[in-house]
Amino acid sequence: MLEESGGRTDVMERYDLEFRDLLMRNKQRIYYQLHRLNINDTHQEFYQEGLVAMWNAYRTYKADKGPFATYFNYTIRYRMIDLLRHENCYERLPPRKVYPLMR
């Protein structure tokens, strides 16, 4: 039976503690991917995306699919590549022209 404590269940708190411990042991993976992809992350947006990717990898990991470290690395790396692609897409768009209304 789940016991409520301040609006959160004991299971949820344990889940969060497990992830925090995992994050402390693996946050260097995010910095490694930033370095490997040569990303200058002055505003920490790629680091934040790496954290989200790590959380998603933690939630969706299946042990029969391969080692946890490999899954973490690929999830973080490909999320950062997706973000780079998204940013580059907007940089390539030509500026929009504004035409005056004809009367």
C-alpha cells in the first residue's frame, strides 16, 4: 500500500532519489557529449536538454536492449543533435519580407 507524504507517494520519492543518485554519478556524460559535438553552451540550454534526455533514458530503459551506459550516451547525444538541427533550420530561413499594404 502506498503511503501519502505531503502530496507525494513514497514510491515517487524513492524514484526521485534514485534518479538524483544516478544523475550525480552520470552528469559527466552530458559534458562529454557537449565536448564531443563541439557545442559552446553559454546559456546552458544544451545541458538542460541533456538532463531531460537523461531523465527520459532513465524512465524508458529496458535491460534486454543493452548496457545502461550506452543507452544513456546515445539518448543524450541524439537529443543534442536534434536540438542542433532544430536551431540550424531556423538560421537558414531567409528573413521575411514585409510589404506595405496596397490601397
